[in-house]
Amino acid sequence: MLKNLWGSPQTSGLVNDAFEEVYRMLEQEKSMFASSSNTFLTGETPDIDLSKADKDINLGERLVRRLVIEHLTLNPQQDLPASLALISIIHDVERIGDYTKSLEELSNLRPPIMPNGSYADMCRDIQADITPLFEMTLVALRESDVDTAKTVMQNHRAIKKQTDDLLQTAMKDENIQKDTLFYSVGSRFLRRISAHLSNIASSIPNAFDQLGRNE
């Protein structure tokens, strides 16, 4: 939907400003994810104030909505597809901030003795697969790169399978421990972060009625 819309000389300055704010938020969330997922996996103290960062993301969401509404009020016929897409994807951008903070909050419930077992390994693999999706999503948006956007969506499907496998293994575990519950819950937060990145990327190749569809 956004292919060939971003960067056009005819694009409204307000819409361009809204895109720039989306990029800034995703860059910030890339750092938030690195910090919160490391805390989740290691128990180390976050190296940034995630609560403060999440509040900043919430402010960014409101700014994008104001910019789009102001633009549509002044010139409702210009950049309508881009404006509709921005209103849709900014929700996904904001939710990523929520889930990075949720990972930190979950880490506060970390059992004092955490075995370094298969569930931890599976979550490390999921984290490693999600990490590059932030930069890929930024590239897809900035360059209207359909192939990169589709790769983000495809990789999310693989991450969904990884989290399904983890949960199925946990459900069959007859000797379930606290670490099993801890990593099972965390894997769902990781999955949602991946899903929101996929939803954002879908705005490049998909029509408006298919935004958020991973196909």
C-alpha cells in the first residue's frame, strides 16, 4: 500500500513528519527490545529506563495521530492512502513498546535459581531471530522495499512456529517447573513483538483491507 508513496515530492510535509516520527519510534524500540530481552534472558538490570522510554513511545503515537488528522483537515484529498496506513500501523508501533516493557516486568518475577535448559535456549533463538527484524522493518518502510517487507512477514511465520513448539513442549512437560512457566509467558511477549513488526511491514505490499495480514 505504501509502495512508492513515501518520499514523493508531492507528499505532504505533515505526512512526512509523521513518517519520520514512526522511524524514530522504531529506532528507539530497537534499543528497548535489546535491553528488555537481555534482562528477560539473563536477569541483568536493564541499561535504559524502559518505563520512561515507553511513555515517550506513547507520546510519539499521539503526535503521529495529530499530524495525520491535521493534514486530513487541511487537505483531505492528498495522501489519503498513506494517512490511513499511518493511522493503522502507529498502533502496532506503540504496542511494541508495551511488550518490551512487559518483558522487563516479567523479569521481576524471575525465579531466584534459573536452570539454563532447553526453554531458555528456545527463547534465546527466538530473540536472535527477532532482533534483525527491527532494522529490516525500518528499511522496508524507508525504501518502500516490498521484498524486505515480505521477508519480515515470512520470518514472523517461522517465529510463530518456534513459539508454538515451545508451548507444546511445555504442555507435555510432566515435571513442569517455574522456569517453564517463566519462559512460556515470555515467549508469547516475544511473539507479539514479532507480530507487530510483521503488521507494520505488511503496509508496504498489502492493500489497506489486508494490513496486518501475513500473506
